[in-house]
Amino acid sequence: MVVKNAYFNVSQSAREAIAEGRQHKFAMASVDGEFVSTDVPQDFEGVQLRFNPKEQHLFVDENNNAVHYAREVIVFGNRVYARGGIVYHTPTTAPQRAGDYPTKTTFKAEAISAKKMKM
């Protein structure tokens, strides 16, 4: 499906329970925004995002930088492709973690869009 003005959300307490093995995986992370269509474009251009509760506590790009928002997102199965204006979390904009389970998530020093980055 295609979603515009998408925000990437993760229940931090649920992520912690899954990462620690106290709970099995369940729907605890989401891409929230304006539904556009179920017609997925043939090309999956964009920045591929991922989220694995055992490795990251937020949705991240290929460099483990936490992503907060994207102007447009294609969700296809368990893959997410963000394009348009992408806004990255900073340490001050990211949700607070619910525990101490390790994370590979990193942050930019300031919120910048992918257009400003050389990708």
C-alpha cells in the first residue's frame, strides 16, 4: 500500500518485552499516515527502512539512523520504502526507551531530510 505523511511508531514497552524474550512478537510497531492506495508501484525507489525489535528500538535506514517521518511510504509485505521528504530522529525527538536492552539505533545530530543528505 501507499501512505502519505507517514510517521513511524514503536511501542517501547512492547519492544523491550519482545527483545528480552519475555513476549513473542506481535503487532507493536506501525507506519501511520494518510492511506493513498493499495496499488503498489512497480518500482520500489526510495530508502528502505527496517525494524527488528531485537536489534533496533525504532524504524531505521540502512545505516541504523532512526527515521521519524516520510512524505510517502510504500509498504509491501514486511518491507517499507520511504521517499520524498524523510525526517530523521535526533536524540531529543526520539521516544524514550522503556528499558536497557541493547539497540543498534543511531541518531543524527539534527533533524535533517534525506534531500540534504548525499544518498
